[in-house]
Amino acid sequence: MAKAKKSRTNGNYRNASAALDGSRRIFDDVLALAGTLVKGRKDLGADKLHALAELTREYAASMRDLPNLRVQVASAAESLEDVADYVMHTEIEQMVGDAGTFARRHPVATLAMTVAVGMAASRLMYRQPVTSRARSGSKAILRRASASGASKRSAQARRNTNGHAHA
């Protein structure tokens, strides 16, 4: 009588695979929704990049005293133009795939860019004008001084009314 070969898995592999497929579908749906929302903005972003490349090119042309720097700025303008063309002619899904490929090939550069973008975003989001900080700081100091003076005066008034005035 031949014994049935026992399986090393207890069925969890099948459940994990189904969950992974479900999460992939959700991620694909989110990407499709984001792609739909971003398509209109993509053209506007590409136009802004083209304008920035043109301004950079004009700035490079105005740098007559520094020829080496002018070449570098002109090269940056060409790179901006290439990025603008890439954004204009590439679908969002392909851009996300390219970003993932870049992240796998250059993890340190990706980490550095992520940290830099996060720091810049946090500074932009939580930036307050310096003048309002100075005013609010001086107001807080005045409030504390007046509050402590008021509490000293009220304690003195209580002592006087209770007949316990001390010199």
C-alpha cells in the first residue's frame, strides 16, 4: 500500500499568495487612479520644465565672464529639456517603473534624495515668518512678567485686607 506523500505546507502558502495578488491589484488600482488624476497636471508640469530650461539657457547665454560655468549651466538647461520631453511623452506607469528601477540600482542616491526632499518639504510646510516668532516671543515674555507682577500685587492686596501686611 503506497502512502500518500505529505505536503510540507499547511495551506498558508495559497492564502499568502492570494493576499499578495489582492494587494498588487489594489496597488495597480491606486496607480491607475493617480495616473488619471495626474495626466492633466503632467502637461502643465512639462510646460513649466520647458520654461525653466529656456530661462536657464538664457541665463547661460548672459554669463560672458565665466565661460566654464556657462557651459555647465547650458548643459543643465539641456538636461532640463530632456526631462521635460520625458515627462511629456512618458506615461505615469512607466515613470513609476523607471523610478523603481533607479531606486534598485542606486539605493544610496535614492535615500539621499528622499531625505533631502523630506527636509525641504518639512521646511516649506512648517516655516513661519521670523517677525511673528519674535513678536510672539516678546509677547510671551511680557505676559509672564505682567502675570507675575499681577500675582505679586494680588498677594500683597490679600495680605493687606487680611491684616497681615508685612514690610
